[in-house]
Amino acid sequence: MSNADKHDHHDHDADEPQALPADGDLHGLLAEYDTPGELVEAARKVRDAGFTEFDCYSPFPVHGIDEAMGIKRTILPVLIFGGGFTGLILGLLLQWWTNAFNWPWNISGKPTWSIPANIPIGFETTILLSVFTTFFGMWTLNKLPQVWHPLFRNERFNRVTDDGFFLGIEAKDRRFDAETTTKLLSDAGAIGIDKIHLDPDPAKKVMPKWIFAVIAATTALALIPFAIAAKARNSKSSEPHIHIFADMDFQPKYKSDVAMDEFADSRANRGNIEGTVSRNPASLKADEAFYYGLEDDPTPAPEGAPVATGPAKRWITGFPKAVDADQRLMDRGKQRFEIYCTPCHGYDGRGAGTVPNRVAQGGGLWQAQNLVDPGKKLITIPNGQLFNTISNGAATMPGYAGQIPHRDRWAIVLYVRALQRAQNASLDDVPADQKGSIR
Amino acid sequence: MSTEDNTVDAGGSHHDDESSHGDIHAPGKAREAFRQVTKDVAWVAEAPKPHKLWLALFGIAVVLTMIGVYCIYVLVTTGIGVWGNSNTVCWAWDITNFVWWIGIGHAGTLISAVLFLTRQSWRTSINRAAEAMTIFAVMCAGLFPLLHTGRPWLAWWMIPHPNDMGMWPQFRSPLMWDVFAVTTYATTSILFWFMGLVPDLATFRDRCSARGQHLRAAIYGVVSLGWRGSARQWHRYERAYLILAGLSTPLVFSVHSVVSFDFATSQLPGWHTTIFPPYFVAGAIFSGFAMVLTLMLPARHIFNLKHIIKQNHIHAMCKILLATGMMVGLAYATEFFIAWYSGNIYEKFAFINRAFGPFWWSYFAMIGCNVLIPQFFWFKKVRENPVLVFILCIFVNIGMWFERFVIIATSLARSYLPGQWSYYSPTRYDVGLFVGTIGLFFTLFLLFFRFLPVIAMSEVKGVMPEAHAGKRH
Amino acid sequence: MSHENTLHPDEKYKAGKLGSSLAKAGAGIAVVFLGISLILGSMHPDGHMRRFLYSFVIGWSYIFSISIGMLWLIILHYLVRGRWVTVVRRICEAMAGAFPLIFVAGLVFVIPLLAGYQDLYYWAHPDAANPELNHTMIHKLVWLNPQFFAVRYVIYGVGFSGLASYFRKWSRAQDASGDPAISEKLRIASAPAMILFSVLTCAAAFDILMSMAPKWYSTIYGVNFWGSACVGAFSALALITIGIQRTGRLTRSITPEHYHDIGKWMFSFTFFWAYTGFSQFMLQWYGNMPEETVWYKYRLFGEWQWVSIAMLIGFWAFPFVFLLSRWTKRIVPSLVFFAVWQLVFHWLDLYWNVMPQYDWQTVFHEGQKIVIGPLSGNTAMHHVGFSPIDVTVWLGLIGVFLVGVGRNLTGNLIPVKDPTLGLSLSHENV
């Protein structure tokens, strides 16, 4: 026991000379103990005496004090479990809603709702919300932050975070009585007992006003960006965007036909550099029959011909010299036709491909051209024009110049001609020696 | 009383100063011991003028940070092209540094959480500094993924938010997992660290107000939230601390596992292997402990903390380095074995290329520093020599950097298409930025050392034999 | 509230006849169930005792894993100078010390392999060497062949038995001499022991379990096996400890505090198993490379998917949520429930690892019947194909394990002169 050095403290304990001019009501008693062990024993005695409004104060959690004081286990773990579970559900919901529901988007063939790939984030949100619950829940349950407290008015209490072990009993406890309680604490081995008074100024008993002011100001400041955003969304402005970072909106480059002082002619456009190879169709694609299906024509040029200047042109009716219309070309044409043309025009060219069929099933009105209908001009138009249609498209048909090389386009022309012939054939077209097999 | 002492002494640390404290039950003795701890820790922050060596180091750190700031300026205003990265080696120093830093951070969490759960009470002497290290390392780490996007000011698109374009982040991407893992980790580390700081900040508050420094007392008072060491508050505080430790442990595993997923979910030979998650975690702990020692050995010397950070704490950390070094070594061996066992020619080539290809020097730097160097820690004489331990730890730090470089750069430089093969060399901006993060890390760490309680006083007091003084049966 | 630091004077800590009765009971179980298994095995339509041997590998891996899990705990205990383990360490030593017997039991599948048995491991089948079918595994027949496999099996046997008996022998020597230097000696030995243990465990998992699907590979496999093994081992430790207390022994020394710790480890390893298992699955699923995903294809489709779902819920989610709580670990009936539960699921884990490889596909090639091996053919046709032999062999081998444990439960059931005993007795969880 360490009551030996009790006196030197007790002298000025008798009536605590507070630095403040006057004291308010009595808040309670604060007793100091020498060792953690004595604090635990004192706490046990105080509890056994029936007190409930008391607390121990120490620089570190003292082993066994919870049991001595009869502190109930906190419900914090239950709250945290709830927080973590909420985090898991929210994390998974977020990923499902964004990636599988609101904006489903195929990424490397993975299902939009990919549970294995969603687990890491689900795990992190679980942890995050658990941590938030732990941290904020602990402070809330502890009723902190609270930077004002009657105990802070006591000078001795400064040592609670250093080497002091205190036991405080509040005056509001129904068993509290200044004298008997002092005796109880002192019998338990206190090395010093102080009376703790509330601040005489009633304003200082509660949260200081300046804290309100700081909180209000911070909240107001934090709302400003949102207010600006809300205003911007709900109003019109002719001002350009604010470009904090220019990104690619303003690039250091010259557009065509603008002035530029660096050159003598003050033009940003420069002429051809020496050695430039012309990409003029006239020189590169001189074989007009092969590349455009055109030939020179004394009569006026047909409408829509690509070459606007120069001598008049007309569609060729045969095949260009560069192409041999033989069985090989026919086979090639069949193969290409079945790849590129059948989806719309069908295998027989009657326009019954899978695409129009699907459109019809869906109630649509669009139809593909019947290539072999004898009543249509497709039968009669020159080969050159057919070639041009494949190259550049017509009506809703897109051009296939990008996909099908020139020679293959001529092969398709040949095959289409063959289809037209075959689909509109009469018995006379059948060779005489095979007529017997037709029924 | 001797048995009583044993109960509070950590299983892992036999007190070497048992004779010095005498009878802890004698009146006033226990309080004297607690007061001594407070003084020993608080003087660093309370000294009116900083230590000269501190000033010198701080100056160097700030200069290094400035180099990094300049490199970031050039990077942001010019573009990613200032780095040595290419179409083939599209990740290089940037991601290497990211993984290296984040790995270093993990030791802090390990010390504060895992060692707490496994009741290794020697952790109390270093956990505060290690947690601070975690936060600063994560800050440095976070810079790299941010900068490597090329336009860091657009990074907020990774946060899911409703927008006019109806776009959402792509949550099936491991890089998005990274965003969540690293931010969760940073948040948790900061909250955990702050929670641990509160009682000690309250100590600073009370010391300042006792000396009449009212402004400092007010500042420390606000940040310590009015902590008054109440047993009812300690009760919830301890539960919360335990639970945070319990949450941080799987978190630290998940963070580095997610980092390893960045690589391992791909099909690139050398990246796609299932051991990556635990192997990365072990490597992270390994490099992190090396960094803790790198920081704490000089600090212990300069600030005279030898009686708090004791020799057996250094022993313990050296042994953890040895153990994790062996784990990493086992993972290297397993990878090599399976590369052969799998029968996958690309995988086999990737590993032969690592050891004998153009980057052979980095591979052997890695093996040398991570597997061979830690073998010195078998010897007690080595562990007792702080200078030697410091040097060996520097080597481990280098080795772990090379490990990430080997994985990232050598695998990318020799992927499936030989037509794409190339070599990688860093530019001065790569180097400068890395140096800059080292500067930033030390700047923050030195500031922490100057103004905050560097050692968790309340925790140290709680595991001292005196914490049980005056107990009767 | 505070526990004593010395053994209670009335504590019954002598094994007495406990060990021999346990061994007898174990022998009874082993003889009955292995006998039934042999009969059922010989009657099984697949012939060649094939089903029996597959079940035997599962059952053997089961007792093997429990034994090495406990060996790991002992080594770790010394390595980190642990405290709480000391009171139950003798029981751990008895469980780890079952190893030589487990080694002998394993000869039941190793000797047939050496004698040319082809139907257990595909790599032992002559068709495995067919370069047209198996060009990705021909090269590894250097590693996976019956002779070298047997050599490695002996290494594992000697290694694990040696480690277990070393720690057991010196721990017992301390009972007699009380020399604290022995603890120090074992602590120093624990570091290299841990390295040896890790290498052997990973290699054994590759050899005995992973090579069941010889074309498949996963670097994390050994770690995952170790995680599952420790779940089983800690559950078994809880059961055996509670069982010993029911006989009136050690009732004062082992308290809910120690159960709490055992429960914590069960919980941790449940999580760790899920973590490594998820890492393995997720990376192979995401990488989507056929040579890897094939292993999961056979487990996530058809009937096996239900086993996989059962594993996820039963081996992880359910125990995870409930073992989070403090009380489920401290109250004996609850701990018993979860220990039994996890022991069943640990077996199911091994079953899930091995049995999908049971069906081997055959093709006719140029008039010859060629065995392609496991994990080939139509997954939809792939049945779980549960057989009663699976369970009887398992129970029989548990009997073998109990014989091994019982033989070691002699003398003091607590290391009476261990310097850390006081700390362990007074151990408390925060």
C-alpha cells in the first residue's frame, strides 16, 4: 500500500484552490491512485458500494478494470457486422447495376454479371464499411469528440495521459455524498482526492459556440462547389468551357488555308514536295474499264459517273481486257457472291437473304433488290454500271469497294449475269442432248 | 512477483532490463516508469529546436522531392513519352515503383494488425512509426498509377458517379479492383493510425497545457477529440482497435493480392501464375520490414530510443525478414518448377529468359538481394550489428524493387510475338520521379518524427511489467 | 478471474490407459471399415480395386493433412515462442507423431504403383507416354514415374516422421529434466524445420494430389492444400482435446481461452483456404487458358457444380460467419459442432480435388484402344459417382490415425516442466 506519501497531497486537497475565480456546482470527486492494481481494487470497492455513475481514468487500458467496474461488453461488434454486410451488398449491387444492368458491356467475353470478377470489389467495400462503422461507431458510442469536460478544469487530471490513475464519482449518483464518498475513496488507498466543480459560466458547460461557428462555416464552404454545379446544370451560357487542362481542345497546329508568316507566300498550305508520287486516278488507275467500268464515249456521259472532267464516258457492256471471263472467274464470282451478297440478295439472287427475312419477321418493310427479276433494269444495265453499283452502292446498299478487290467485283458481275441467265432460262437454253432429263 | 512479470512479458521478448526496474510494486515506482516513457518519447516533439541531423536530412529530402515535382511537371505538360516506356514495355518503372511502395506500406499494417492479433507485444515500440510509414508509402505508391494514366486530372472517372454520358467504370477489370483496394487501404490505414494517435495526442495536449503553451494545447486538444482516458471509453476503444486489426489483416492480404491480380489475370507468360497473390503478400511484408528497419535503426540512434526499441525487437524483425525472404525464395523455386512442369513452352521460355535473357542482371540482383542476402540474418552477430543490419536491409529494398522490375519489364519485353520484342531503359524522368517519391516519403516521415508521438506511449505503457503493479491475488 | 500459473495439484495429467484405449478403439474402427472397404472394393464394377484406391488416396491425404497441420503448429509454436499452445502441445505432438504409421498406411497405394498398377495415376499408365496424345506431359514423366514417386514418398515419410519425432522426443525429455535449454534448442531447430516442412508440404501436395490431373498445374496448389490441412488439423485438435477432457483429464488446465484460440485458428485457416482457393480459381477463370480451365470445367459443370457450391457455402461461408463470433469458439458444444462440420468438409475438399479425375476417357485409334486419361470427354456426362467405399475407407483411415495418436498418448498429457507452461495456463484472450 502506498498511503505513506498521501499527506503531502492531502494538504492542498482540503479545499482545492482552483485557478478560476469561482466554481459552479459540484460535478463529482476525483481520486488518484498510485498503481493500476490499486485503481482496479478501488473500482471494485466503489462498484460493490453500489455506485453506477463513476469512471476510472488511466493512461492506458488497465487490465481487469472492465470486470472490476462491471462494464458490459460493447455492442460495437454487432454494429460492425451490420456495417460490413451492408458494404458487401452495396458493393455487389453497385457492380451489378452499373455493369450488368444499366450499361451492359461485353469485356473479353466475360459475362456482364461476372461474380468471380466482382468479388474483389465486394470484399473491399465490405472492409471499408466495416472500418467506417468501427471508427465512427466507436467515437459515437464514446460520445467523443467532446473537448469540454469538467475534469479538464482539474490540474492534477493533466497527468491522466501520462502517469495518473484516477477514479471519478459523479455527484449525480444517488449514493453520492461528499463526505462518505471521500472516505470510501480514501480508504481504497487514494493518494489524493479533489472536488471537481462545473464551470461557473453556464455557457462553458456545453459545447463552446466557436465550434458551432466552425462547423457551420465548413459546411457552407463545402456546399459551394455543389451550388456552382447545380447552377451550371440549370442555366445556359454562351461562354466557352473553362479549360483547366486543354487536353486536345486547343492544339498547336495550322489548319488548311490559313495565313502563316513563316513562308514567303504567307500560306500555311505548302505545294507538292519534290518527288511526290501522284495519287491522281488518271495516272494510277489508267485502266478505266477495269477500275471504273467506263470507256470513252462520244455521246454525253451517263449521270453519276465518277470522272467529272475530261472526255465523255459510258459504261462498258462487256468485261475489261484485264479480266478473262472464264470458268475460274465464274467460280471465284460464285464464292465471293455467296460471301458478300447472299445475306441480302439470297443464293438465287431473288432478294430472299437472311437479312430481309429477318426484317420481314420483325414486321419491317425494307426488301432487298431482286437481281434476276426480268422486269427490272438490272437485267439490262451494262456490266460497267453493275460494277459501279457493287463498288459504290445504290439506294440502301452500301459500296463494297473497301471489302472486295476490283477483280473480284468483276467476278461477281460475271456470276450475277450467270444467275440472271439461269433464273430466267427457257427450255431452249438447255443443251439438246440433255433436254430429256428436264421434267 | 517474478511469475507475475512473466505474464505480462511478451512470449517473444525476454526482457533484458528486468534487473533495472527493481520492485515495481513499491509506491510511486510504477508511476515513475510511466512518466519516464512519456518523457523519452515526448522530448523529440517538444525540443524547441530540431536535431541538426534532422535538419540536414530534411533538407536533402525536400530537395529530392523538388526533383520529383519537376519530373511530374514535365510529365504532365509533355506526356508519357518522357518516360522510357514503349508499346512493348508499356509498364516499367511506374508500376514497378507502385508495387514497391505499396509493398513497403504493408509491413506497417502487418506490425499494427497481425502482430497485435498474435500478441507479439514487442510491436508496440515500432508500430506507430510503421503505421506512419504505411500511410506515406501508400501516398507515394498512389502517385504512380495516377500519373501513368497520362492525364491524371481525369482520374476521377474511376469513381463511379452518374454522368451525362451514362458511363460507368468497368468493374471486371483488375485495375478497377486496384482503385478500390488501394483507396480502402489508404482510408483504413489513416483511420487506424489516427485512432492509435488519439491517446498520445492527448498526452501532448496535457503536457502543453501543463507548461502553459495554450495554442499548441488547443491544437493538440482538438485533434485528440477530448480524450480523457476513461475506462468506459478505453473498453470500446480496445474492442474497436482489436476489430480494426482484425479487419486490416484480410485487407492487407487483399490489397497486395489485388495488385498481383493486375498481372496474374493476364495471359502473359511470367505474369499468369496462381501463386502470385500469397507470393506478392510475402514479398510485400519482406520489403516492408526491411524499410521499417532502414528507418528505425537511424532514428533509434539519433533520438536515443534504444531502451524502447530494444535489441530483441531488431532480432525479431531480422527473423521475420529471414522467414519472408525464404517464402519468396520458395515461390521463385515453385514458379521455375511449374514453368518446366506445365509443358507450356511460352512459360518455360519466359523463365529461362528471365535468368539468361537480356535482363539477366536484374534477375540475379533479385535472387542475390532477396534470397542470398537475408541468409546473413541466421547469425546472431549480424543481427546485433545495427550498421550491418541497416546495410543488409538496403539490399533487401533494392532486391524487392528488382523483383517487381523483373516480373514487369522482362515479361513484357519478351511476350508472345518475337516481332514485338524490345529492350527497356529508363529516362532521367523515370529516375527523377522515383527519387522524388523517396524524397516525399522521407519529408513526410521526418515531419511526423518532429511533430507527432513517434512511439505509441499508451501501448508501450500497457505492456510494461509496471502495468500490473499493485495487483493482488 | 485470473488463472493459476502452475498446474493445479488435483489436475489429472497422466495419460494412463487413455492412449491404449484410443489405439484399441482406432484399431477396431480401422479393421472393421477397411475390411468392409476391401470387400466392397473387390465387388466394385470398375474392377482392379480402382475405386478403393482412389478413395484410399483421399482418405490417406486426409489423415496426412491433419498430421502435418499439427506438425506445423508445433514448429510455429517454437519459432515464435508461442504461449497458449503449451498446454495442448502434447496432444499436437501425439497427432503429428502418428506420422510413421500414416507413412506405412500410404504404402497401400504406393506399392501397387511400384508393382505396375496403371489405373490410379494416369502418368503411371503406358498410354501417358504417347507423344501424340500427351505432348505437353511427356517431358514430366521423368518426374512422375512410379520409381521416382516412391523415392519421393519415402523422403516425405522420413522427413515428416523425423520432424515429428524430433520435437516430440525433446519435449518429453524436458518432462524428465526440466531443462529450459531444451526449449531454446527446439526454438533454434524450428527455423530450418519450418523450411523443410514448407518444401516437403508443397512437393507432397504436387505429387500426391495435383498429379492426379497430370496435365494441369497451379503454383498455389501446395499453399491451398496446406490451408485446407490446417482447417482439418485444428478441428481435429479441438475434438481430441475435448474428448480427453471428457475422460476427466486436463479439466483444469485447458480452458475456454485455449478453445478460443483453437477456434481462431480454425477461423483463420477457413479464411486462408478460401483466399488461396479463390486466387487459384479466379486467376484460371480469368486467364481462360484451356490447359488450366479444364480442371475447373469438370468441377463447375454437371453434377460436380453442386459439390462446388456446397464447398463454397459449407467449407467457407457458413463457418466463416459463425466463427466470427467470440462465443461460438468458446462454448464447447458449438466448437464441437464446427469442428465436426469442418472435418467433414475438409474431406469433401480432398474428394473434390481428386474424384473428378476418376473417369478416364478412352478412344480407338487405328484399331487400338488408347486411354486419354482424366479430364477429357464430355463434362455433361461426368457424374459425381458417389460410392459407399469412399466413406468406409475414410472412416477406416481415421481409425488408423487414432491408432497412431493413441500410441503417442502416454505419460504426461501436458509438458509439465516447460518454461512457458505458466504463461499458457494463465493465458487469456483480450
